[in-house]
Amino acid sequence: MDADDLQALEAVGAEAVIACGQVLIEPGQRGAGLYVVLEGTVEVETPETTRQLGPGEVIGEIALFSEDGKRTARVRAVTDVRVLAVDRVQVERLCADDEAFAHRLSTVTAARGQSA
């Protein structure tokens, strides 16, 4: 994803502050949208791996592209985190309006699946 993609997400999203230790995503939940980490660090735990992600990283997008629409990882703030929360409907609209955006977002998803 590039700066223009992040700007498009900022235009339709809402900022939120997540306290250190708080869980943003639990496996099995229905994916209601995605988050962009603006500040801080989150830990993504899957059955295969645990990794930390920071500013500029997108989380929660896998559920938006999966058949069942469910979360596949647990995501917890390891520091105080500022995120941009973008609702599923807004993400779907951005993807429908801009095929290249949809491709870049799905590329993030594919790369994440390969590294999991």
C-alpha cells in the first residue's frame, strides 16, 4: 500500500487509541473492517507464528477477503497504539471504486498469508 492508499483510508476511517495490553482482534470474530497502525506496536498471534507490526501496517484485512469473513489471528497492543479504523463497507467501496487499490490491499493479504 502506498501513501495515496493510506490517504484514501484516512478519508473514510476514524482514529482510535488502544491502550497497551488491549486486544483489538480475536480469532473467529466476524471481520467488521480493518485497522491501519498509525503509532505504536501490535502483536499478531496466529497458530503458525507471532510477529509485531508498527506504523503503516494494515491489520484485520484478511477477514475482509476470506470466504467466511472471520478473523484468523489475535491482535494485541504491546504499546499504546493509535490506529485508523475503517469499516468493511468503506473498504468494499474503496475496492469497488479503485481496482488498483483492491489489488494492492489483496497483495498485502497474500504476502501476510505467505509469511504466517
